[in-house]
Amino acid sequence: MNNIYNYTKQDLENYFLEIGETKFRAAQVFDWLYIKRVTSFDLMTNLKKDLIKYLKENFSMDTIKLVKKQSDVDVKKYLFELYDGNKIEAVLMNHDYGNSLCVSTEVGCNMGCRFCESGRLKKVRNLNAFELVLQILKVEEDIKERVSHVVLMGIGEPFDNYDNVMKFINIINDPKGINIGIRHITVSTCGIVPKIREFTKEKAGVNLAISLHAPTDDIRDKIMPINKAYKIADIMDAVRDYIAKTNRRVTFEYILLRGINDSEECAIKLANLLKGLNCYVNLIPYNETSHIEYKTSPKVTINRFYDILKEGNINVTIRREFGSKVSAACGQLRSEQISGKEN
Ligand code: SAH
């Protein structure tokens, strides 16, 4: 049975028209789901009894179950169980500009980035749109506040689950629903070039972030297997085209791994690669995990890297370190659960 949270307002309108109802029913159902937040069709009291019965027979409202929560000062980490027993996680970060939720897009991930905990555990399946939507609803229910920003940087590669991700964005952006501003949504990809090109043609406004992590193919090949399929030059071509067509600034994420990609030479190469591009670089101090041998770069190295980019006129920030105490790096909580390690 299809889950009601899988439906965009447009899909619901089409559905109601098909069954001989008015399309206004879609707005009513959306209002119950996303404004009033009821969790049963029986509570949708402005719908006729017959229609409620029909909806109950044709849609599920299955949810995702919060099984573990870890809190720190500005960060909360949620572990959810899905209908089939699989687990995913979402991380809420409290910024001065609002609540930003990092959502997972897949159970596991096939991209195999060497430094990433999620990639250690192979992809089991895509998340459905409803399982993405419910991460937001469940977290809002917990904090009793709005999530204002959404980043697709949890477990999984969003562009490896493209259609569900786009549907999810459509649902949460609906002004008569959860109403997360399109510019408050960021999709992060390891660089699946054909999908970057497809994304360029979508409704404008969603932010694009590229997990670059290396200025040369030599280095990137070693840490990100996806680079065997799509080279840095291919990514840069697609990004230039995206910027030209959308007029949006692109973010490049760059994890600093000690002795791997954090040298002055790397910084200079990165500055040259990005020169003149409408972009900014987010330097990420590596969050060490017990299973992976990579180490965080020392503070001085990070600062030197930052300075070189600045001198090269690149917009750059160093990401604030959130949640190393609560296993906030991508995939860590799920991975601990699967390996049976508790902290
Ligand atoms: N697959 C997508 C989104 C998920 S990863 C992508 O690659 O962009 C989200 C970001 O977290 C990526 O930039 C990823 O490289 C980074 N990341 C993964 N493990 C990390 C760790 N241990 N410490 C810091 N950042 C990490």
C-alpha cells in the first residue's frame, strides 16, 4: 500500500481527480498532514466518512520509529527504525540562523568513500520519499520547533536516489505544508556528473554542494572510488554549467585528512582549480572514527590551508565542529548499532 507521505500536492490532486473528487481534497489532506499533523485518517474531520474509509483502504500512514537519541549542547542525533527493521539517522544542528536537519537518503551507501563511516556498510536500499519527509516530522515533534534548513548530507548519496529525493524536496517545500524555503535546502553529492546535469534543469533554488575533498585526480582516486567514473574536470564542467544556468553559488566540501590532502601544495592547487568560480569552500575538520585509519589535520595545518585559499581570493569557511561527542559524523550511530558497539 502506498504511503500518504510519498505524495506531492500535485500527485494528490491528480489522484483525487482520478477518483472523481475535487482537487481541493489534496489541499485539505496536506493541511491535516503537515499543518495540523494528525497521524490517522479518522482525524481528518472535514472529509466525508466514505472518503476517509476509502483513503484508509488505499493508503498507509506508516511512520518511522525513533529508537535512540543523543543530545549535546547544539546538536541532537536521532536513530530511526524503518518498517523493515533497517536503521537510519538524522542530525539536528542548532545554528544562530535556525534549526538545520541533516537527513539520510539511503540505507547504507555504495559510493565507498574511504574516510566515510556510511560507506563501510553497503547500500541496502533507497529511502522512499515518505521516509525522508518523516525524518523532519519526527524531529519537529521532538523539539516542538520548526526545522528551518535541510541538508541532504546524512547516510547515502542523494543523486543515487534521485527521483525520491526530488519528490521529497517538492513535498517539504510546499508553502501549504512543511514550507521549508527552497534556498534553505542543500543537496550534497560526491559528484555523479549526469545527475548534476539533470539537477541543473530542476526547479531553481535548491543549493548544490559537491564533496570534492581533493584538488587532483591522483589524490581523489585514492579516497573516493566515484572519481574513477567521473574525473574532477568532468565535475567542474558540470558545475560551471550549473552556475551559468542557475546563477547560484556552489559549495565545495573539503574534508582535511592528515597527510593525504592537507598540504600547502593541495591548497594552492585547490585555489587555482576554483579561481573565479561563484563558489565557496567549506573546510571540514575530519571526524575520526574508530574503524578508519585517517586522522584529523592539526589546527595549524587547517589554518594554513584556509589562509592560502583566502589569499587566492576563494570564499572559505572552516566548519564548526558539531557533535564529535555524539557520533555526529555521517553514519556513525547506525554503524555502532550494527557493529554492536555502544558508547
Ligand atoms: N553522499 C553525499 C552526502 C553524504 S556525505 C556526499 O558525498 O556529499 C556528507 C558529507 O560528510 C560529505 O562531504 C562527506 O564527505 C562528509 N563526511 C563523511 N564522513 C565524514 C567524517 N568522518 N568527518 C567529516 N565529514 C565526513
